[in-house]
Amino acid sequence: GARASGARSGAGRRAAHRRRARTAGRADAGMRRLLPQALVVAFLAGGTTAFVAQDKAVQLDVDGRTRTLHTFADDVSGLLAEEGVRVGAHDLVAPAPGTGLSSGDEIAVRHGRPVRLTLDGRRRQVWTTARTVDEALRQLGVRAEGAYLSASRSRPIGRAGLALDVRTERTVTVLADGRARTVRTNAATVREAVEEAGVTLRGQDATSVPPGSFPRDGQTVTVLRVTGRRETTEEPIPFAVRRTEDPSLLTGTEVVDQPGRVGVRRITYALRVVNGVRQKPHRVRSEVVREPVPRVVRVGTRPHPRSVAGTDHLDWRGLAACESGGRPHAADSSGTYGGLYQFDLITWHALGGTGRPQDAPAEEQTYRAKKLYVRRGTAPWPHCGERLRS
């Protein structure tokens, strides 16, 4: 009975041990299944915390348009790249590109705009981040009070920019008709400033500086009252003399084939009186009314004959003194006779002379007088012929 009881007791202990072993196995298997899931949950919980920590809420203002953004960018450059905002050398970014980002930061971008500025007559191109003309003027330091503006101050400036003409107010003094007038003006030209001073330019009136020039601050402009007229005169144009050699004429003999004629030039002068003072005439036009005609002269090159046989012993000087007073160019009052020996033109030509005898050299006149003596003796000189033999 005791063995049976012991046997049963041992069998029960073994059965209980087997049951505990099976329960422990099932528990270990369950733990092995739950451990990966727990690790995944723990990892996801940690990653979410890191994800939330890197996300930043910032405000981005681009040319006045503001947006609130969530970004993972580390700095301003990264944010602008994410949003596709390009910036150049003339653009303004605050804070500067490369600055680190934190949640709650505000980033402003102002794009540069080209302004083709003409300021008081001087042109240049400038860049501004201003969005209106008024802001641009303040940014550029241009005094706009009393100035002329080609665009209203409220006009927006787009990314393409605009052309802007600014004429600031200046002080100009105008001297006219013995009076000085000082005006404050934003005129574009000296002429406009003169008119604003109450001075009228009439006719040929002028100013001491070009009327179309830009009036400068502190400038003094003198008005010149001008009256004037035109005057025309005629002036002679000398003729040229053309000389040609003629071997048929004795040396020293000249024959005028064409007498020549003086030309005429018409000149127009401008005569001006400025503020009552007469000015030096100014030539404004010149035209040839009549062309000059050249004088054409033949000049003898044939040597003079030395003598005429049977005449060299006679007193030709005495004859010449009696006929003409010894003057080769002498001519009587009627114009019929001329030269040393008072030849008439027909006789002179019959002896081989050309032109007028008084125009020939003295040697030629004596030579032809000797030829005449051989032909006719002293008959051609009825009053003075006896001088030849004295």
C-alpha cells in the first residue's frame, strides 16, 4: 500500500513538472514574439520626437507677400531654394543667406528693380528694392519737394523697373532789360526758366547760355535783345594774266590778245545790334556774279637787230627829244601818234611792228624809225627831222 502510494506520489510530481515545463515554453515563445514589436514601437516613438524637433514654422515675406511655412531647411539659403526664390546681386535678403533657421523666424526678400533715372538732366541707371516711386526717391536720397516727377509718387515699381525723370527745384536769376529776376523753378530748359521769370524772347533775341540747355541751381542767365538786318555789297575779282612766248616778236615787245575783265563777287553781311551795341558785320553768304576773264599777252623773244645800214651815225636821241621829249610811251592828245618818234599806227604796222608803237621797247622803236628813214628820209618828221643831222 505504501509503494503504491509512493508510486502515485512520484507520478504526480512528474506530471506537474511536465505541465510547468509546457507553460514556461509557451511563455518564452510569447516573449520572443512580443520583443520585436516592442522594439519597433520604441524606435517609432523616438523617430517621431526627432522628426517633430527638426520641423520649423517660419514666415517668408517676398516683396510684401507674406506666407507661414513649415520647413526642414537648416538655413535661409536652404529655405529659399526649397521655395524656388532666386536672389541676385541687387536683391536684399534679411537675415542674410547662410543664416541658421529657428522656428518663429521671419525672412524678408526684396528684389532689386532697375530705375533709368534722369535727375536734373543727368542720366544714369540705379537699382532699388523700393516698391513705389516715393519709396525709391527716399531710398536714393532725392529731394522731391517742389520737384517735377514724370511718374506719380504712388506708382508701383515692377520687377522690370521703370524710367523716371526728376527735376528738382532750383534758383535761377534772369537779367533782362536792365532788371534782375530770381525764380524758383523745376524747368527743363533755360528758355522755360526765362519765361517763368516773366521775360519774353522775341525775334532774334538770345540768351547767354543755350536756350535748350538745363538750368542749374544758382545760375544767372542774361537775355540779349538782338535786332539785325542783311546788307549786300559787290567786290571785284581780279583777273589773271596769261603770258605766252612769241618768237616773231622782238624781245621786250608784248602784245595783248585779250585785255582781261574783272569779275564780280556779291557778299551778304549780317548786321546786328545787341543790347543797343552795334556788332562787327558777319559774312553769311558769298556768290560769284561774274567770272573774271584772264588777260592774254604774247611776249616777244626774237633778239633786236643791232643796226640798219647807213643810219647809225644819225642823232636819233635828238629826234626823239624833239618828237616826244624822249618818252617811249608818249602819245598825242588825239591818240593818232605814239612812241619816241610819234609813229601813226598804219606806218608802225607797215614797218613790221605789232600793237601800238608806244607799247614797244625803246630799242624796237628806234630800229623801226631807222627803217622808215631808209625808205623816206626825214619826210615823216617835217618839224624835227633836221635834228638827225645836227
